[in-house]
Amino acid sequence: MVSKEIRDIIENYLEAYNSFEIERMVELLHNDIIFSNISNGETTTETRGIQAFRELAEQSSTMFSSRRQTITNYSVINDKVEVGIDYEGILAVDFPNALKSGDKLQLKGKTTFEINEGKISLIEDYS
């Protein structure tokens, strides 16, 4: 069972993400935040620390005209919370893999969160 406090932190983070509110996202993060994006079992992006995360968030926010992560389920595994995610984004720029501005990107995945001292200290996105 995921506590209401932890659910609120995660939901506030995703709400800020969906609305491109980077400052609000960062306010919810621990100073030593570790972020990883894992695609097909390989780590494609990793940042450590709040400033590196902010830079990545600012950069990636320019790549989409809209984006939405929708929570499909929660589960607790050891000291981490795993959240099922449906992702949809509309590209704002052309991607090198033949995706073009205006294309819709849809993914199903999961995100693992760890909370320390009331802040998100780990985010691992899996797709």
C-alpha cells in the first residue's frame, strides 16, 4: 500500500511534468536526485544532482508541444514505488529516428520512484 503522502508527491511531480512546470518539478526533488531512462534494458540517459536534472528537463521540454504521463497502477517493491505509466506526447521537433514534428509518440512503461526526506531522490523511467 502506497501512503497518501507518497502518492501526492508522485502525482504532483507528474502533474508538473505534464504541464511543463520545471520549477515545480524541481521543488519536489531531493538535492541528490538520480534520474535514469532505461529503454529496452539499456540506460539511455542518466543524471545526478538537481542542477543536471533541471538542465535535462529544460532541454527535453522543448522537444514536445504536449505530453502526458498517466498513472495506471502503483506497487511497492522494497523501499521503492513502481508506477505503471501510459505516455503520450506530440513532438515539437524532428527526431533523428524518422519521427517528425507533429507526430504522436505513445508508450507504455513504468517509473520507479524513491522518496527520502519527503522529496523524490530516485526516478527510473522504463520503456
